Amino acid sequence: MVSKLSFQLRFLLLLLGCHFSAATFANPPVAAEYQVKAAFLYNFANFVTWPSSAFTSNQQAFRICIFGLDPFELILDNVLENQNAKGRKIIAVRLSDINDLSNCHIVFISQSAQYQLKNLLNRLSSYAVLTVSDIPNFALEGGMIELFTVDNKIRLAINPNKLEQVGIKADANLLRLSKIVRPVQD
């Protein structure tokens, strides 16, 4: 019998090889791209470990937040529907107030919030919140996981120093699948 984690690892490997062209999906390429990115966000919830202090109770839902204009629309909600991460219900939350970010476990920072990036990352630097974005050079600028595209495939760049600073640990398999980024100023 295949364990759930083993299945998720295979799924993550499959995603890394996915093309998101119009020929692959019935939706336009941008929608297909964000379907893959939504699946990554879900899988990060299972391949990353947060310190126990990141949760106020055993029943607290796992919150994946979108800050800025939502490029996922309902795609993320559909991916997360009836899903759990490490025994916790997962919910998607859209935020526009920087003060609400510390209540999240994963924050996807939309490209529309790029002008606020330094302030957002500064604000989150003392919280166990995984920061993810597809803003170019996000990991080099101090973000934790950057989603970027090479040959119509979504790839990952991880800044492990930033994860360590807040007590978050990425699974070794996730790190092996990623480009490791260690900015000089870390």
C-alpha cells in the first residue's frame, strides 16, 4: 500500500515535469499555469514543517493566504476542497491588509504586490509563515520559495536560510527538487 506522503511526493515530481500549454489543458495557458501553482501551494503544506508555535490549537485550520490581486481566482479553492495537511483542514484566504498576514501559514504574494515586497517580507520576518511568490528574483530578495518558469515548466527556487530564520523546515525531497538560493546578505 502506497503511503499518502509517497503519493504526494510522486505528485510533486509529476508537477515539476508538467507543461502548462494550451494543448495540455482546456483552459487558457495562464489558468493552467495557476492550476499547477495552486497544486504546489497545497503540496508545500505537506512537504514543509512548521514549529508548533505556528498553530494556536490542534484544531486550527491551515491557512494559505493570497496577498494582492488573486491570480488563482477559484482554482486554489478547488484544489484545496476537502483536503487536509498534516491532519488539519486547509483553507484559502484572500488578504489586502498587511496586518493580517501573521495569521497565515503560507502567504502567496501576488505580482500586483511587488511594490510592497520589502515591507511585506520585513513584516513577516519574525513569524513562522512560508512566503511564496512568482515575482522574479523573489528568493534572492528575501522570499522563501519562488515559483519560476523554464520551458513552460514551473520550477522552484528555495532560500533555506529564510526558512531556518523562522523555524520552518523543508523536506529533503523538496530541497532536492529545487534550485537553492543563498543571497549574500542572508
